[in-house]
Amino acid sequence: MPSHPAPTSLLRPPAPDRFWADAEVVLEPEDPRPGSWAGGPSAQLVDRTWWLAARLRRPVGEGRGFANVVSRSDDGVRFTPVVAVGKDRFGAESLERPALVHTPEGRWRLYVSCATPGTKHWRVDLLEADDVEGLATAEPRTVLPGSDREAVKDPVVRHDGRQWHLWASVHPLDDPDATDRMTTEHATSPDGVDWTWRGTALAGTPGSWDARGVRFATVVLDGDRTWALYDGRATTGENWEERTGLAEAGDDGRFTAAAAGPLLQSPYPPHGLRYADVVALPGGGARWFYEATRPDGAHELRTVLLDA
């Protein structure tokens, strides 16, 4: 895999003992019950200002993923909403985790996962503007259309100094009762708009905790060592309550799970901890953001500052 400029090289996988205990709540769901979520974070630190994109969701039958919100903060903990885009703007039945990107040219992009109404199909649309506020009126364009055979969603987007990389969860649609199955597929692009698929980055391990599906949450391009945190589940019943594992990339760009079990999980049943994202700090250490299950079954968005 290609190298990535500092300070990303300062990152290392998080220590489980501090990941939960030292965390603070950034965003709470609308109401305290299962199926109500605030999460799916994607973070950027630009000119000492934190920017955080997140997905808001209501239970099935009450709207599901109804909005993506981009907020700003001076400290990485207390955020103020700046832009909200609703599912109706995309003609979508639901929205999932967005990917917020600040390009080398200084522009802002929001990659939005959109559910096609009445189907199990997903696609990814792109909003682009000169500043974050401009995302509110940017015209959506589809960059990952999926197909009648595959749903595509939840992209992780990185620029390595030469080209763009994207990892997305891909769900086969051949069996209408098994569309929760997923692999993580890798794509590259010269501009972050037109993508070429390069193959499977990671698939679940049969008989293991991630057998039913795997979804990359964050990817760290770190010189000779590239690694990812990913969401995994063993069964259909664990859909929406994935736990987090660690995977390492080989020379061919394909990843292998680094352990036989999850690295991170919520202490509260059913132990969901997913969509972890990370930003390296210029002076060392990193701030992590993640979505996790609370005692009442709802999901909240949390952050933790960890040493290098």
C-alpha cells in the first residue's frame, strides 16, 4: 500500500481498556430506546477546527436514517451543528454513515449512503463545496451507483498523496432474505469522483465472530504498515450491533484479521461498538470517535483522546 504523510504515521491501534472508560459523549440519540441512534462518525481536524459528520436515525417504521449532520468544535468534544441534509433531498428511504473529506485543494466533500426506496439497494452520492456551509446547497451526484446485484454504502475515503482510495461495504442482493451479508471492497480514483474497483479488501472468516459480514470503519495508511478497524458480525441477529476488529494489510492491499476475536465492544448488551474513526494530532496522540450501545439499547456517539 502507498505511504501517507505525517502525522498519520503517529497512529497505532487503540488500547481497549481506555477506549470506553475515558470516553465522553459527543452526541445523544433523540430518544432512549433501541433503534434510535446518533453515530456513524467521520471526523476532520483542519486549521485547529474539528469537523464531525454523523448519521441520525429513528427506529424502523419511524424514519430510520433521517439525516446526516456536519458539526464544528474547538475542542473535539463539544460540537455545534452547521449543516444538516435530510434523506428526502436524495430521494432516499434512509441515510447511513457519511464520509467527510477535506481535499488537498481545500474543498469539502460529503459522501452520503442512500437507500433506494422499496428495495434493499444502496448507493453513494457526493456533495462538494468550497466550504462546509456550502454542502447545504450542493447538488448531489452519484459516484458509487451499486447495481441490481449489489448494494454499496458506508465508504471510508483516503488520499495517499498521489491518488484516492475508498473502501466500502458491499452487500449481495441475490437473496432478498440475506442482504445483511457484506464484504469490504477497495477502489481507487484519480479525483475522488470516478472510481475503479480493485477487489475484496476483507471478507468474514467462516465460523468466527465476523463470519456474516465485515465493514471497514477507518483505515490508516502508515508507511510499510497499513491497518484498519472494521465492524464485524457473526449472525443476522447481530446486524446493527457489530463489534470492532483490527485488520492488517498485506503487500497486495488485501487485509487479514489480526486476532480471532473483536478488539473493542460496548460493555452493555448486545455490545455494539462500530464506525470508529480517528484523527491524529499534530503533537502526538489521536482523537477517536465511535458509535456504541448504551444501557437502554440506543446508540450514542462518543469520543476519546488517546496517547500515541
